[in-house]
Amino acid sequence: MTYKMFFAGSGGQGVLMMGQAIAYAAMMEGKEVTFMPSYGPEMRGGTANCTVIVSDKPISCPLINEADAVVVMNPPSLTKFESMVSPGGKLFVNTSLIDFAPTRTDVEITDIAANDVAKDIGLARSANIVMLGAVAQGVGIVSAASVRKVMSKLFSGSKAHLLEPNLKALDVYLKGE
Amino acid sequence: MSEKVLMKGNEAFGEAAIRGGARFYFGYPITPQNEVPEFMSRELNKRGGQFVQAESELAAVNMAYGAAAAGGRVFISTSSPGFALMQEGMSFMASAEIPVVAMNVSRGGPGVGGIQPGQADYFQATRGGGNGDYHIPVFAPSTLQEAVDMIYEAFEIADKYRNPVLILADGMMGQMMEPVVLPEQKEQLQSEDIASRKPWALTGWGGKEKRSTVVSLHMKPDVLEECVEKLFVKYRAAEKELVRYETHDLEGAQVVFVAFGTMARIVSEAMEMLGEQGIKAGMIRPQSLWPYPYCAFDEIDTATTKVVISTELSMGQMLQDVNIGVCGRWPTDLIYRTGGIVPTSLEIVERTKKILEGLKK
């Protein structure tokens, strides 16, 4: 099985980190993965997106025509990328920042108020990790345990003190093992 | 064998060079390969080497020339316009028979162009962007694992032929992440061992009867001609020994794509999609661009193949080599995007169907 995912938002929202975490977790489970970020002159405030493919066979093309799951973190990303969701696919919308509804009716939409939830648990900067938990739970291509293990790799060394709060953010929506 | 690690292309290229024994890196920042010098600045000094940020690409290539002439194992990297600036050095090093491994993480051109992926440095790479009669072996990986393996081996090839070797990747490969299995760390050649291992290198007179010299200036035409002919004995050998390619599904194919690097990956997916629509497609994937695998075209299925399509991120630069390989046996065509645009597999499928319809008329 090959599962294609697309994450989009603005620079600084941690969009690439979400994609990397899924790719990392899948690799640890012995799956084939590719992670392809958009790149450009923008930094914070510009657009950022990435494509992640997870498969049980070698992946030829790291680019995609459509995605089984699309995650949008800000309003322009929903407008621009909702058409990328394959029919019957999943669309994760950050309703904290996006105040209009998707136009697609043939996809499964999950509303997550990622920034609000993060703020409520006192971790305003972890909106991406809240969303990551919801995505990992919703698509089910990697185990919860693998994603948690990735967290301990991403938040190590000088960032080790961020591990525990981010696991808390992750586990708002990520359940089970 | 070590375990898989998830790495960004540019960092994997740097790691492969260090593991391949590179002790010296000289570079100047340019997108989309900035993570290579960044990685080298962080890692190389810790691991027994030297990183220098040069003041320009011209300076970087000449530092490489100097360090390699003294017997050091040298890696340099840049992107398209930067590699244009390095061409003088490439010609001089080929002339002076100096081994260096260079990497071009190419982007759209001409001129300053853009920073998105391109393959329009094909002529620059394979025809020689510098002056004079010389060649540079060019290898084009299409996965990060292949890039790592090619860089690792390139140092041996450069030493064997005493010639620069080029790894031609593109911005997409530099920026993407993929799991790689890293090869063993090779032992670095230490300064005191250079004289015995590389007797031609400039290690000081040291009481030798005849001192080593490295020159690329030969004022007497007959001497220069002799030197060039000597280079071409090497190049003729390289043309036999360094040809590398893969073929996929040529038997029974109606369409044969020719694609390298990033494009080969997109073509692979397009081939599957065409297959689902009842169009059998095959592919020749050159891994060495010089020497070019002309012999691969002899494996094309004469009974079924209707057209050979060069598929590239440039305006048909490789099509010239495809035409030489095809040698009039099949019609040829071109599917391209340029300027930094990478086509989708869907786009390749649609264009291929148009080409096939055109052939029927």
C-alpha cells in the first residue's frame, strides 16, 4: 500500500516538522518513505508545504498528483490545496485560523482547532504537534508509539526540556499504542 | 551494514563525501545546495578535515585545485551558476590531471536563473564548460541512496583516472529527505602517507631525485598535443569502463523514455500509469552522462517500439545524445519542462499520448 500526504501552512507554523515526523515514524517501522519540501526564498510568514509518501514498496516518484490526506494550517492553504485531496480522502483543517468551510463534499473533513487547543493546555507554540497527533490518529498509517518515539528524537539535546510538553500536545488527539 | 537514517539530500551528500575519505571542502553558498557547506562547516573539522568558506566559486575551485595537487582528497559543491564560475578550474584540473570530486545540485538557468530544480546544465556537464580538449566523468543519481553510493565511489574513480569527477544532482534531490544506508568510513589519507600513495603529488622535494610538477601550461604545440593525446588514452579507457545505466521494461514497450536523475523517478510513475491505460512503456536511465550509455539503445525492442522520448528538465539537451544512441532506428521526441518546473507524472502521460497520436497521422 502507498499512502500520500500533503501538509501546507505558512512558514514558522511547523508544517515541515509535521511531515518529517510522519516520515521518520514510518521509516522506523521499516516502511519506505520520501519527504519532499517546497523550497523558496521565503522564511517566516511565507508559504511552506511538504509531501510525504509512505509505502511498503520502493517509492519511484516523490511528487504527487493527489493526496490521500491533506493537512491545511492556514486559510490560503485550504483555498489552494483542497483540490489535491483524492476523492474519499481525508482533509484536516486548522479551524483556529481558517474561518471558512472547505468546498469539497466528497472527502472526509476533520476540523481541529489546533492553535486554540494548544493555547488551552498552555503550549501556544505546539499547534503543529496538536495537529500531528490528530493526523496520525486519523490516517492510522503509523502507530502512536512510533510517533511518540520520534518526538523523543526531535526533542533531544538542547531541546530535551520540550519533550514532555510536546508529548502532552501530541496526546490530545493521539490515542492508544 | 549500518541501519537506515532519514537524511536531507544535501546533508547526505556531505556525509557520503566525508565517509569517502574527503578531508578538504571549499565552497561558497548558493541555493539549493546551501546545506552542503553548512553540514561540512559543522562536521568536517570534527572529523579530521578542513572546511573553508571561499570568497567566491572561482576561489573555491582553485583552493580545491591546490589542495588536491598537494595530494588531499577534496570535495566541492555548488549549483548551476556557481558551477559555471568553476569551469576554468575544471579545465585546469583535467589538464593537470588532478583528482577532485565536484557536485552540481543544479537549478533552472540560463544566467542567474531561479532556484528550483533543473537539468539544463547537461551540456555544461557533458560537453565541458571549460576550454580545451578534456572530459569529466559525470554521474547522475536518481535516489539519495544512489547519490551517496556514487559520491563514495567517485573519489576512487577520480584518483584512478587522475581527473575531476562530477556528480550531477538537482534541487529536488538536494532538498528532499529519504532513508539512506551510509557506507563505512574510509580511512583518511594522512599528509605523511601522501608521497608514497600519490607519487605525483606536490609534497615537497624531500630528497627525491626528480621533483613532482603539476602544470597545465605547455608552450610548445607538439608537447601540448602529446599531453592531450595522453589524456585521451585515459578518456578512451573511461568510455569503456565507466558507462552505467539501467533499463526498465524495454521488452514489448511501445514507448521508450530516456530520463536521468529526478526525471527518471517521475517517468517511472508515468510508466505505471500508462501501463494501466494499456500503453506499454519502458525506460533507459543513464547513470553516467559522460560516458553516455549509447549501447543501451541496442536493447530497445525493435518489434514493438514506436518512439523514443527524451524526458528532461531542459530544452532537449540530452535529446542530442538520445539521437546518437537511436541512430535513426526509431523516431525520437522530447518531453520537457524547464525554468525550474518539474512536471507531474500525469503531465508526462498526457504528453506521451499526444506524441503517440501524432505518430498515427
